[in-house]
Amino acid sequence: MATYGKYYDATAAGQVFVGSTAAAGTAFPISTGTAVTFGLWNTSPNKNAVLLTLDLGYTSGTIALGSLGIANQFCGYALGTAAPLSAFTDGTAKNALLGGGTGSSMRFTPSGATLTAGGTAFKFIGKGIESATAGLGVFDGHYDFDGGVIVSPGQLVFLASSIAQTALFSASLMWAEVPVG
């Protein structure tokens, strides 16, 4: 481990990226839904995306009680009417080496993509919405994957819940891009 933090070496090498929603946030679907509102699609055949952290903050709206997590689906590398992924709104991931580094090899959406069939719940992160009343305190929506989830080529991961959320949440996902094998 580096003296400056566990992600320092990968960040200094320009391999760490951050994708965020707009400040107003987004609602996120049930894990089996087809309307992806925040996700990462690995379209690089020669890189893995190693998930590092996920950060969530309540922004506005009516909160639905439920557990938060990520869902996934193999989507391959192309969009199409009969493909697993029929639409994808690209956002811009930022290199965590501010002022340097390269662009991401992945496709990130801060707002929308459409699956032709529902996703599959992969991992609930131990964070849940326990009250439908906003303003009861700070919502602690930080989760450290600690490199324990690898998004292999062709896979899509997306923010999801055990029940579709109607409230809006700001979100940031951080990942490292490393060569396969």
C-alpha cells in the first residue's frame, strides 16, 4: 500500500476515473429493471474496470424504502434494437489525476440507458433507506468496494435498489482501468 493512500499508485498512473450524476441527481431503478439511470459499461476488450467506491447523497423527492446496490448484465460491445442494450446516453468520466492522465476506455452514463431485458441484482451494499421522511440527518451513502468487484469486458453495472426509487440522489462512482490478464 502506498504511503499516500490505497488508490494513490493507480491514480498517479492515470488509471482511476470518476463518473458523477448532474448536481440535481437521478432516481435509480429496481435491480431487475430495464431503465438504467447511472451505470458503467465496459466496452474495452482489453481492460477490466475495478470498482473502487460509490458515493450517494439524497437530493430531493419522495423516498422509497429499500436497499441500495448494483445490478449487472452482459451487453457485449454494441447498441442495437435486438442487442441487450438498445440505448445509451454517454457522460464524461474524469480522470482522477486532475490535470493529467488519459480518457476512460469505458462508457459511462450519468442519466440513462435502456436494456432490452431486465438486469440482475449483483450486490446490495449494506446501505438502505429506512425512512421516507427527508431531513432526519446526513445520509451516509459511501461504499468502498476495495477492488472486490471487477467489471470484465462487455459487462454493464448500474446503480439499483431493491425497489424503484422516485427520489433523486447525486452519485459518484470511482473505478480503476487495468489491462486484462
